[in-house]
Amino acid sequence: MKTCHQFAVLREEYEREIGYLSAHSQRHAGRPSAKASAKQATTTKARMARALSGHVRRCPECG
């Protein structure tokens, strides 16, 4: 699937945020903040999927 530059930028931003949250969760395992970060990472993955699919529907270059 060929995608545009904006799709790649949007995906990179979400993946970076998910990486930060996952790393924090692993570093602080056993603490309440780790559990919150893990849950937020899962939520962010769902938001990324929704944002990227919406982009593909609207973008003439991607869709």
C-alpha cells in the first residue's frame, strides 16, 4: 500500500508516544504508574488505528 508523507509522519508520532509509554511501563514495573502507562499505551494504539484509517479514507493519495 502506497501512503503519503503525512501518513508516515502521523504514524511515527503515534509510534514514538507508544514507545515512551511502553518503556516507562517496563522501567517502573510493579508500580501504579507502570500500570497506568501500559493502559495508556493500549489506548494510544487504538487511537492510532482510528486516526490512520480516517486519514486513508480522506486522503486522495493514500486511498
